[in-house]
Amino acid sequence: MKTTFAYDHYYKYDELKDVLETLQKRYPELMQLDVNCVTLENRNQYVATLSNKRTGDPLKKPALYIDGNIHAGEVTASMCAMHTIDYLLTNYETDKGIKKLLDESTVYVIPRVTPDGAETYLSTPYTLRSVNREYIRKQGGIKEKDLDDDGVIRMMRIKTPYGAWKKDPEDPELMTLRDPSDNEGEFYDIYPEGLLEKYDGDENLKVKETEWGLDFNRNFPYGWSPEGRQEGAGNYPLSNIETKAIVDFVLAHPNIGGAAIGHTSGGMILCPPGTKPSDKAPAYDSRIIKAIAKMGEEELGYKAMNIFDTFLSSQEFYDSGALDDWMYETQGIPAYTMEYWDVSSKAGMPYDWDNKKSEDEEKQLKRFAAILKWTKENAPQYYSSFKEYDHPTFGKVEIGGFNYKFTHQNPPEDLLINELEANTRFNIRFLKALPKLVIEDVTKEKLSDDLYKISATIGNLDYLSTTLTQAAINIKAAKPVKVRIDGAEIVNGLKETKIDELSGYSKTVTGVYFYGNITTEENAKARKRLTWIVKANKGDKVAVEASHEKAGIATAVIEI
């Protein structure tokens, strides 16, 4: 796929900023770059608006929302967002399909929700959830630190007769758990590479919990719960400037009709609802959400699954305060969490997500061994054999293993482009599914010298209904289509008519029978014919305009 910039590495903040500014300068009629908020470390959370300004106000066109990097280490998502921006702009003049999309639609992209957190992730050895901001001070333990100055925090093996691990006799780079009869030999505990920070307690070692514990995807208003119920949730909903800026943006842009929210990893497309079983969601919503997700399966090769039913480890203590739930449950927007990259599948040991809860530790260790083998063969630069190190507290230890950041959490740079291109293809297909108004025809019929009957068919040619979802109807977020006529004196009919819904072909009822043919049982209510009696003179121009905040504006003019 043709782009202006290279996507063979992960952009730090300055490069991301330069790429965005360069694209904005190169395509000023197609891209507007704004600062959505300024972080505590004085970095910008950017939002790019992609749409042809010459064909209308971007806010008046149906829009797709895309973001990335709501979690600091999930930098693949940020690069996916950047690639979509670049591809759409670079190919506008040469690709008729792309030109049509940006002429008639809008794409809003926040490529890096947490620029402070991502910069820490990309510039230091540390991993973190969302931001390098102290949240709740934790007790001591082994605190992560790059002891051997190789730029990576790896595993640290400490020899101890009390250890639960032993070296695999066939491969000393691998570890295996002791069985109940193992009471002779060398045994180990395994911790992250780091130093011991003293704490009040017994002599048993533990890993120190991170003090950078904020989780932006637990800070959104719908289903928000405090720390005792939901770790990382923050002091109150939208207590982080970065998350508040997203909600404010979505509320200020009511044309948003779909959302692709970028995360890593696991190779999944997580579908709403996320706070209740899927059979509690409206049947129509489940059907259209699955249909859009299927396009993601086709392009990305990922499994689409309901968040609550399949993905969660506990339905009692489900993840709450997530952005996708807020978008779907309070705005009626079909919103997907895109979990890019799946090293387990690359290594030949994919997760069986339908039976994840029953997976035992033995299988998990086999997967670990498979990933180690895959990394050595495909990304050896991200693996280091265990080497001795003189630890100030524990004496001789061994440090080695994966660079977790670019094997497990994100792909090695040379495999990054595959994720980006597949995701951009899905984003384009998602954008095409949004509702879009058309006026099929406007006709006139002369009734007398100055009386005319004006007729117009207002339609929605695309997949989603103007209401988007049944959830939007239930929470009264769905708005009617407004049709206005101007340019003549109205004798019969309304100057402004409201149509509750133009359903799109997602509501066409189809049938496939065991004996017999396929059939359309009932056509969707995707169009409506309106008529007016007007008084006008020859040469007058009568204009009909249909508008909807999710489906854009369509106009037609007829001359008397």
C-alpha cells in the first residue's frame, strides 16, 4: 500500500509530530490538525480530521473515529492510526474510491492518546500501563531496573533451594516448574530484572507493584468503579486530562457513527457490550456488530468476540470504565476494541479464547517455549541468552530472555507493516458501512398556472441505519432525519419534515431456506417519498435538503 512515510519502526513523539505536521501542510484541504489537549509533560494529544473541505463541512458528513495508544506500551495501535492517515491522504488523487470516501465522509484520528506514557515506553527500559504518573504508592519489593544497561528489562533468575523453577534439561534457556518429587538439584525464583526495595514484611521476596498504575481505559464514565473494585480507575471518571479530552471531542462531534479503538495484543476484535452478556443486547445490535467485525476478521485474520462472554476472566469483576462501553452504551455508537498483533499464533500456539479459562499452566509453558523458539528464529535481536550478573543484594544471578516490548506486546519492526496495512483496509471498509443520505430524485408536476407538486425520495443507501443501533434508540440518543424545502411558497406540506429512521440495508429481512430459494422477505425502510404542493413562478429554483447528524447532508434543486 502506497504511503508517504515509512512504517518500519515505532515513532517517538517528535517524529510523530513531524509526520502529522508534514501531512497537514502537504494536504491542507484534506487534513486539519488540532491539539485535543496538552499533557502534564507539555506534549500534544493530536487529533487529525480527514475530509475534503471543498465538498462540505467535515462535521456535516458521516464520520469514523479511530484512536491508538490509550495504553502506553501499545504502540502498534498508534502506528496503525498513523498509517491510515497517511494512506488516505497519499492516495486521494490517484484512487477514485479513496477520493469518494474523503469527499463524502470524515475520519477523526487521535493517533496517540497518551504521548507522555508512550514516550517513556519507547525511550526507557520501562513498561507501564497508561502514563508515567504516580498514582498510588506501593510497598517495596523487587523494583524493575535495567541492571546490565542493555536497554531492556528482562527476566532475572535467582538460585535458591526454595525456588519453584528449574532449568529445562534439554534447553537451559527454558524454565520448567518443579514437580512434587523434585527435591534435588538447582532451583530458581524468577523475577523481573531489578533491585530490591526494602519493605516492612517477612523475608519472602515479591515483585513491587508499579506506581504508574493509572489505566486510562478504566477511567471513562460508563460503569466506572473506584480502585477497590477496578484497579487503575483513577480518582473519579475522566480524572485524567487525556480521557476527558476524548469524551469532550466525541460529544462535540455528533457525526461520529463508528469507532475503532486501538490496542495490543492477542489478535482479537472485541465487540460490545462489555458490561453484560451479549444475549442481553438488542438482537439487531448483535447482528450488525458481528457483521462489521467479520470484515475485521477477513482483513486482519483476528477472531471477533464479545468482550463480556468470552474475553473476560471474571464476569463478576469485569473490566469497567472502558471507552468502547461508554461509546456504545451512552452514545449508541458501534465501537470496537482492536487488539493488534498475536505472537502466540505466529509461534503456532494460538489461544483458544472460547476455552481460555480451562487452559492449564502446562500449556502456557509450552506456548512460552514456542514463542521463545519463534523469537530466536524470526527476531533474534530481541532475545538475549542468560548471562551472570553480580547483584548487589542477591550475589550471582542470571539475566536474560525476551525483549517483551517488541515480541509479545508489539511486533518486531519488520513485521509491523503487515498489521498496519490490514488494519487500514478494515478501517476503509468500516467507513463505507456508515449511513449516508441521498436524494434519489426530485420531480415536479404542474397542477395549475402557479401551483406545482414537488416530490422527492430521501434514502440511505449504506449498511447502518441513521439511528446506528437499537441501543441509541433505547437511550433516546437517535435523532430523526430532517428534510427541508426552500425556494417556493408551501401550500400543502411542511417546510421541515422529520423522518424517524432510514434504516439502511442492515434491516432488510432475508431468508435462506433448506428447500427452496433465497429471498428478500421484507425490504428495509431505507427510503421515503415526500410530496409538497407549492406556489412558484417559472424559473424559480426549489431546493430540497435532507440532513442527519450521523448520515450527512444531501441536496437537490429543481427549476420550475
